[in-house]
Amino acid sequence: MKAHALVYDNFITSELVDNQFEGTLAIDDHGIIFFCNGFFLNLLERHENQVIGKNINTLLPKCQLLETLKHPYAIWGETLKINHRELIIKRYPLIYHDQPVGAVLKTLFTDMNIAREVSAKITQHHTPAVCSNLHTCMDIIGESEKMLLVKKLARKASRSISNLLVTGESGTGKTIMVEAIHSRSIRRDAPFVKVNCAAIPENLLESELFGYDEGAFTGAKKRGKPGKFERANGGTLFLDEIGDMPLYMQSKLLQAIQDKRIERIGGNTPIDLDVRIIAATNRDLTQMIRDKQFREDLYYRLKVLEINMPSLRDIPEDIPHYVDGLIQKLNLKLGLDVKGFTKKSMVTIKNYQWPGNVRQLENFLEQAMNYSDDAVIDASKLFINPWSTDAKVSLNEQVKLPEKDFNKVIDATEKELIINAINTCKGNKTKAADLLNMHRSVLYKKIKRLEISL
């Protein structure tokens, strides 16, 4: 335990933040409990000296933390019963120099009744103005110093009604952050309305935001139409890509924020509103102000609170956490059971700069999971990867790429490699699987899929 004392100390320092309502327990690489907070002590009905230093199997044999040490991937949403109380938990590894040195168990929901109530609220929300299936705080991944600061600022923002500006490069998760803040705020049961300022044509943006009265213009609907501000009344209006809003609309938006009221196009009756504004952008608004492209007064109206989302290259230590979380998401989407990547692959993935950030990482993972038949993926065997400037294809030197469907090229190459390996091993499929560096069951699966006759 002394060898990893710094890791454990850092863990305790970071995990003690804002945890009086959740349980946290951690073991070292020998399965010995080195941390257990008061919440878990109460659940276990034990004193600290009866828990710290004990083997996890003696207290919670069904928690599977030892399994996390063997297979260091994060698992979310499992159930665990402690003294007749059923919890929903997550477990994840503590990594040091790419090796698991411990594992953590945390509660997501401390009571199944709460979990069912939350689920019921989600399924019962059918108000048209409310955007369903929003991300929550559980979707915010990362344990680095920078991400812990982001989470701290997000908690503070969720307790406030002040306007908020979320900045960061494209693909850093700004929308997820905004949705999570709304989901945790006092306005969580009120409407959440999103407007992409870059996607709406300039001539339609004003009517989209403020609505219009009957007869306001040719083609206007009878009885008019409420705008996004009205639909968000009592809740949150999310102005995404605010840096792309034209200047003339910036002045109208500023007026609406200052007055807390709007008028529909073609109308003359002011409509009082209670709307929290959250804006997001990947552009440098301070430079845009200097270039006279963004109003300084609007900037300060929006930036009462601010959260800057770090790029992946600034938080490489969090990349394994993102990989684990995205693999779980993609497993559900694709119907797969991928466990992760080899250790060598994870080093490569961590060292890559990821200019497209989390969005690019997710795209790569989905490609890798589609192309690989292995539960643990070796990135060096993939046909395409983002860190290869010329997208090299790992094929047998004797195989030439014909001008035909890419998937057929892959299948033809795999088929030839498998046949050559089995012939080399004189028909012994176990030895052929070792030669190909794949599990025997995977080899049989490929033989069947590729219709290889032996």
C-alpha cells in the first residue's frame, strides 16, 4: 500500500468533495479497504476500525470490486444489497502508470424507490416545451484536477438562477454540461428549450426566439406562434453557438434579458417572462468584441457565471474514463459486449491529441467496435485509426487492395490470414488462434462468419 500512498491520498482528497449524501468505499490492489465514508459505515452498521484494513470479501463479497481489479473498466448501474437496503452503484478502477492499483465503489441512487421515482418522472414528462432525455450529472466524466473544478462550478451553477456562459472547443461536451446543470437545478421540472443560433437562418431567428402574432408577415399562422422565450418561461433557454448570432439580433436579445420581457413580431403587448439564459460557444468572444463582432454589454449579461470545458489534450489522465463510459454507451447502441482496449492501445489513445475532442473519440470508438471482433480491442490491428496520417491498412504484404467494397476487402484479407495460419499450424485451430493473437472462440466465430471450409 505504501507504493501507491500518493494515489490513495489524491483519491481521498478528490472524493471527499460534496459526498455527504452518497456512499464511497475504496480498496487497494490486494482487496484491502483503505477508505470508507460515513454513509457506507452507517449502511454496514460498523465503526471505522471494523472496516478499514479488512478484506472486501469479508464485508461485501457481492460488490465485485475484485472483478474491477482484474478487468479495470468502469461499470455503472449495478444493484447491490446491503443489510436489506438495495442500492444502485458504480464501480471503477484507480489507475497509476496504466496499472490498476485499487478500485472504487460509489452509490448512484441510495434507494431503489428513489430510482423508480426518477424513472417515473422521466417517462411521465410529456409537456411539448420540455426537452426529454436530458443528460444528467452522471454523464459528466473525469476525475482530473481540471474536471473536478468543472464539476464544482457546475454544482454551484445548478444551485443558481443567474445566467451562465459555457465555453470550450468543439466536441468538449458543452451541451452535456448545460443539460446536466438544468437537470440538477431548481428548474429541473420546468421547460428546457434549446436554440442553435448557427443552424437557424438569420431571417427566421427573430421569429424563432420571440414568436409572432397573426398577420405579422405573409405566411404567418393564424393566431400567431409563441417563440422559444415563451416556451422556456419558468425554465431554461439554452442558446447554443451564441457566437454565431448576428449583431442586430444580439441587441434584441440584450434588451429581452435586461427587461425580462419580450414582444412578438407584429404584436404590441409586452409579455413578462422568467427565463434563465445559458449560452455556449466554441468561439473567442473577447476577440470577437475587439473585432466588433460581438456586443460587450451582451457578453457581460451572459457571463454572470462561466464554465470553460477543457479539451482532451489538457486532461489526458481522464481519457481512460471517457473510453470506459463511451464503450458502455456504445455497447447498448450496437448490441455488443466490448470490455475495452489492450494496455498498449490505451497508451496510444491517451497520447493522441484528439483535435475533435470527445466527439472524435466517440467516433473512433464506434469505428473500432464495429471493425473488431475482440472483447478487448488491439488498436494496432485496426484498419483505420486517427493518429495515422495516411490511414495505413494492416494487411498481409502479398494482398493487394482491389477496387471494390471496403468491407469485402477486410473480409477477404481476414479469410486469407486465417487460412494461412491454420495451414501453417497443420489444422490445429488452438495454435492458429495463438499465432493470430486472438482467442480460440473468436477464431471459430470468424471461421463461421467468413464461411471458411477446412
